[in-house]
Amino acid sequence: MSQQSQEQPQAGVGATLLEKIKSATQFKTGLGLLGIIVVLSLSSEYFLTVTNLFNIVTQTSINALLAFGMTFVILSGGIDLSVGSVMAVASAVTAGLLTSGMNMVIAIIGGLIAGTGLGLFNGLVISRLAMPAFIVTLAMKSIARGLTLIYTDGRPISGFNDAFQFLGGGKVGPIPVPVIILVIVLTICYIVLKKTPFGRYVYAIGGSEEAAELSGIKTKVIKTTVFAISGFMASLSGIVLASRLNSAQPTAGTGYELDAIAAVVLGGTSLTGGRGGITGTLIGALIMGVINNGLNLLNVSSFYQLVAKGTVILLAIYLDRRSKQAA
Amino acid sequence: MSEDLILEMKNITKTFPGVKALDNVNLDLYKGEIHALLGENGAGKSTLMKVLNGIHHQNSGEIYFKGQEVDFAGPREAQEAGLSIIHQELKLLPDLTVAENVFLGREKVNGIFVDFADLKEKTADVLEQLGVDIDPETKVRDLNIGSQQMVEIAKAISQEAEVLVMDEPTSSLTPGEAELLFDLIERLREQQISIIYISHKIEEIFKLCDRVTVLRDGAKVGEVEVANTNRDQLVRMMVGRDITERFPEIENNRSDKILEVKNLSVPGKVKDATFDVYKGEVLGIAGLMGAGRTELAKTIYGAFKPESGEIYYKGEKIEINSPKEAIDLGFYYLSEDRKEEGLVLTESVEHNISLSILDRIKNIGLIDQDREGELARKYIDDLAIKTPDEKREVKSLSGGNQQKVVIAKVLSTEPEVVILDDPTRGIDVGAKREIYNLINDFVEQGVAVILISSELPEVLNLSHRILVMHEHKIAGELDGGQATQEKIMNLATGGSIN
């Protein structure tokens, strides 16, 4: 079925249909999210309250920020397994600078530079030395974790000033600050991916690196940048986490890379690159956040929550595959 | 006589959608015979062999093997019956030993363990029978290509193959390795094994083969005894005389020299290429597959780094380090591999067309999407690209229309030198004609066109000058007016013009 329609385009069923299918996949993921929300609202009276909803988005923001960076990487056909460790580096550096009495802005910039630098290093090794992203970032996962432990001497750094705690725990009116950060970052990512040449190049490289290169795209530069972006996002996420917890844990972010990848894939971005987008990733991250929150409210043990999360991911990917085959 | 026939393919016809790949082809093979199958790229040799071992199934016609009608379900069944194909690209597992490869999937086991002693002994036997001096316990990775090929042959013989098909067996061998292979082939002949020998290299045919069957455009042109023919006759049979396709007359609009390439070399890809390119002229590059045409083009385009040599563009010495730099200078290369290198299949028609000029249509950092759409619609109109609209996924278009999308991308950069690498590969006659007309437009506008094609008539009829490549070197340059298919074929196969 699908092959026939690929070979023989029929006049009149063009972009409108395509757009419908495209919006339909996002529509479906969104619908899935809505379905879960409805079920949880009926199961727990605490679920559907403004406080709790903001709570969910706040909790989601850590994973969502990581997943946004991961979206760039995966769209370009890569993978970044180091984000969990990179966020720990950034939060430790920022925390270290803060507690040594440094200005908050400088401390944050310091953390961002450290994490972005590690991402940049990933990108340079992957693009210049032509090494597989999986291996390089796996190595960085270990290196960055080690660096964090060395820097912190294995102990958490805590006790920040109020200004810094405002980042992760404060509110502007009724809206938590992490939610505001999330929305700003989402908007920027959306514009970069959809409206700039850079974004288009990321998609093109994920679709076919050879075609992109021969079309005059500096594929190495783009690939390097994509990993730097992922490092930056991981740093931002780590700093927000440290602020929320009022502590930079040397083991912070352990295993978070898998949640980020799961959010990206749940959001409909293809693991082989070239297809997908940032809004899907947001929905994917929200689905995971809502499930976590709902199961907490229902007093489900965190052991069972892990099983539930994995099951939802499997189910979502299966449904996505099936709908793609049917299309 | 017919009792000695081991294989007979009778009236084989095979059609693919829109193409008659094989038209009533006959081929027979005697016991202990070496039978050459000769033809240009796309003449149907591979298809015929794929029909033989069951990868394709003929629409009509019969195959008799050892007197029985057969219709193999696939290569494995053919192999079990005694018919093996040695492919151009070898299919050995590099990290296994010779013995493990020869008996892969057929190992003798003791309980759950492979009996390695037995494996080694049997392999040694086969290699000895073939007179090949290779240690069965060597890893295949450590053997040169020639020896690997012999392992492949040993594998076939160990399966009691009675018919071997060798597809361009010497294409990646050194002359020394090729000699060893020829010796082996002689020994196989003595053991009454029959061989179908596919090759472009006419000298090899005279050296080894008993008979030749020539295919052209999917039909059998003739069959001759090697003893009763000569090189010229074979070349003539291969290329034919009449040109059935019609080509537009492309007026030579040659003006200034725009590109001068001197002694350009890339290890393993291009050897010492020297040539000039002029504005308003079509420079054809002919040659057999693997002769280095694409590599030469990509080197000029900055995709490969030259080891030595110089390139002058508009009189100035330049160095091109990436396709990006080449495009900025005014070059554009249209790849022979449309699906992998020409298009981003996951993207829309519009996004593919604009891919090379996004930097030129941006406005304060953002892509001017109105202009992008306008541009795409303009090219869809100009080139008559059949697509409902510009947002359509390029994957859903037919081959010819996909190629037009690539051409739109080429045009969008307003190039001064275009390199078209097999631009009509796999597209229908109508679309071919439109691409020929586009070449004409380029020439009229004073663009320099470098045309690479596997189809000789195309190069011959569209080019004003022709470079012929053979084994990574430019074997000769012919004037468009004086070139003939025979001359090109002679140069392309390592002969000389006279």
C-alpha cells in the first residue's frame, strides 16, 4: 500500500493531506497525553488542580530541557548518552563558584561554559575524527561523571543564596520560574529548528549526510554545534535542578539520558534522524511527567513506576510504528 | 553434442515495470566450457545471471540444468544444485578463517561444537584440488583480494559446483593476481567445470574463453566462437551501430577556458588527470564503471582531497576543500546516486530545492519562507515537475521528477560549471529528453557542462569533446565530431584508438 502511494503521486492529494498526516501524528501523541490526564483526574482528586499541573510542568522541565538538546542531536542522526553526567558537571561547577562567593551570574555562566565545552568536545571528536556518537558520548558519560566526583570530592555542595534558589523554586505571579525558562527555551528551539538555515541543515544531515555535504552544507560544523547545544541544554537543566534541590549532588542526573531519549522518541522524532520536532518532544516529556506525578498521587511504589514508564514507552513506539506503516 | 550441454537458457524474457530488461535471450554452456558474456553497462548481463540463480524469475522462457528444467527459488537452492555465482564484491566474512568461510553454514559438528580439525582438513583438500597455496587457518582479512577470490571459488567448488559464474572477477585484481586467477580457471576447465565469464576486458576473453555471447539492450546480439572473431567485431557487436534514441543537437557555444586541471591525483581514485573545460561546451567523460569518472568529478568538487596536481579557475589557481567552497565558486555536482547523495528523501520538494541557497534567501537570520516557496513553485513550473505542490515529500515523486528536483537545486545556485554524473540514470525516455534540453539551455547560457554517463550514445551525441577514462586515468581525449562508440570502447577497455 505505502509503496504504491510513494511511487505514483496522485494529483490533488498533496500538501494538505501530508499536513493532515503530520498534524495527526502530533495530534495522536497529544491525544494520548490528554487520555492519561483524564484517567488520572478521575483516579485522584488532587491531580487536576492548578498547583499540581504547575508542579508537573516544573518537574518535567528538567527532563524537557535535556530532551530539547537531545532532539537536535537525534534529528541530525546522532545520539548523546552523556547528558546526565554533563548536567552534574554544570551543577557542580555553578554550585562550587556560588559557595566560594562568586557572583550568581558568573557562577551560572561558568556552569554553562563547562557543560557546553564538554558537548563541544563530543561534537569535535564525532565529526572530526569520524567516531560513532554512541561510543564517544558513552565515554563522555563516564569522564564527566568522574570529573564531577573529583571536583566535589564525592560530596554534595549545598547552601545557596535566595537569588539562586529562585531559579528552580521561585514563582512569577502564579507561574513557577522553571516553567518560564521552559517556555522561553522551547520557543527559541522551535524558531531555530523551523526557521533558520541551521535548523534546516540539522534535518538535512539526519536525512542524508552525503546529500547534505554535496549540497554545500558544512556537515562537520553543524554536527559539532548540535552536540554543543545538547551540552548547553544539559548544563541549563543541571543548574535548574541544583537550584530546586538547593544542592548540587555529584550523582545528579544519573540515568537521565534515557528519560530524555524516551521523551524525544515518544514525541515522534525518528531515531534515525531527519524527522520530528521540538513540540513533539515537549509532549513526550509531559507524558512521562504526568505518569510519574499521577502514580505518585496514587501511591504507587517507585519500583512499579519504572515498569509503568517502560511499558508506556514500548506501547507508544509500537503505536507510532503501526500508524506510520498504515499511512 | 547436446549431451554435453550442462546449462541451457531458452528464450528468457524478463520485464520490470516500464522496462524490458531481457528480450528472448538464449544462452547455452557445455561441460568444461568457458563462455564469455559480454555487453555494456545495463545490457542485461547481471539480470540474466540473476534469473539464472533465482533472484529474479523470468516472465517467459525456460532454464535447463543438467537436462532438467529448473526454476531456482534463490541463490541457495541454485548453489545446492551445483550452480554458484562469484560476485564482484566478495561476500566473505573477514574475521573468520579461510576454512570457516569455505564451510560456513555447513560445518561438521560434534555435539554442539564445530569440528575444526575436519573443517581444516576438508578445506585443505579443496584448496589442493584447485592448486591454490593458502593456509586454511589464515583469517580472510589477512589475504589479498586475489586470494580472497580464490577462497570464494574454493567455497563454490566445495559445494560441488558444476557451473561457476564469475562476474568481473579481475576488476579489483592486480595483474599478478589476475594471472594466478587465470591459471586457476584453466585448472577448473580441466576438471570439467563450466564457467560463465562476465567481463568488459576483451583481452581476457581472448585469453580464456571458448565462446562469447554478446548482449545489448537486453537482447542477444550474437554468439561467436572466440577463435573466429576479433576485437573489432566484438566491440561492434557490443555497441551496435544504430542509435535508437534521439538526441537534440547541442550547438557548440564554446568561449573562454574556465577550468584547467593539471596532473590531478587522488590515491586509489584518480591518476594524473589533465584537461580543460570551456564555457558553453559539453565535455563528456566516458568510461566503464569503476574507471574513476565519479571520483574525478568529486575531486574537482572538493569532496576528495587531491594528493597532487593543480586546478585553475578563470585563470587563477584555486584550492577547493569542500563542496561548499566549490558551490561558492560557481560549481555544482549532480550525483549519480540520486537517492543517497542527490536528495534528502525525508524532506519536501521545496526544502530540497532550496537546500543549497538558504544562506542567500535569509532575512535577519531566518529563512524567508515566502521567497523559498516562490522559488520552489517557479522551478516546479519551469521544469514541469509533476508534484501536487511544493510541500510534498520528495520521496513520493517518480524517478524522473526526483531528478528534476535535484536539477532545480543545481539551477538555484546559478552555477557556471555543472558536473552532471549520470543524470539520466533510471529515468524514462521523456524525462531523459527534458534533461537533454536542459543541457542545451546550460550551453546556450554559456555554462560549462561536464557530462558523465554510462550510456555511450548519450556521451557521444551530447558532447563536444570526450575524455575516456580507464583504470583511474584519462586514456584519451576525442573530438565530439570524430568520436565513435568503437573508439570510446577501445580506449575504455585499455586499447588504443587505432
